[in-house]
Amino acid sequence: MSETIVALGEQSLLEGFPLAGVELRVAETDHAVHDAWALLPKNARVVILTPRAALALGEIRDDPRSPMTVVLPL
């Protein structure tokens, strides 16, 4: 199984990522961010987050079992 990179957050900030082979998970609300995080594929190794998505997840992304996260700059 190959490893996956996922971009999660507002569509307007992530539109170009699929062009580089990144899976896009659009989440426009805090609730949608949490739902998308819970449904990440098991092979997700890196998750690119918008600043709003990172804020919504808070400490959840610090769990050592979670994939590595990268937050886009403001």
C-alpha cells in the first residue's frame, strides 16, 4: 500500500494540491474538519492543513498515532 498525502481545509486555499497528486478533503466548518480527520485513510502519512483546520483540530493532531501535519502559512 502506498503512502498518501492529504490536504484538509477550505477548498479555496487547497484547490491546486490535487494537481500534485495530493488527496483533497474539503472541510469548511470545524465540524467538517473533525469528520474529515476521523475519516483519513489509514495510509495517510502527511496532512496539509489550512490555518483554520489546524485551529479546529487543536491538540488532536499532536497524538503520536496521528499522521504528520503541516500547516499552511497565513
